[in-house]
Amino acid sequence: MKRLFGIVGLALALSGCGKADGLVPAQGKTLPVAPYGAKTQPTAAQLLAPTTQQRPQRSDELLTTSQQRRSDEFDLPPPN
């Protein structure tokens, strides 16, 4: 029975982890100051949006032609 309550509790705790909609600063708190050079202070939604550096795009460029590899002079066997 304890195991069931543990699993249900864990499921409930994890179900609220991904909620990021409608976030606002706590009562009496403000958002961080505007970054240097920014004309306006970013909103909470803008601060939560990942940049391309945080979530890079996937490159699916396929190899279209086979090319012979050139030899690697530094690929030496380990010393005994």
C-alpha cells in the first residue's frame, strides 16, 4: 500500500513539473533588469523561450557522394 501511495505521489509531483504557462513574478518581486543594450525589459514569456544556442536546430544534411578519406599521420598505435 505504501508503494502505491509513493507511486501516486511521484506521479502527481511530476505532473506539475512542465507547467510554464502564465508565470508571473511573486507578489512584491519584479523581473530581472533588462540586459545591457536592450531597449526594453523582456517579459516572463520572452525569458522562458529557449534561444537557438540553447536548442540548436538539427542538421540533416546527407552525404551525397562517397569520398576517400585521406590518411591521418597522427593516428599512431599506442606505445608498448
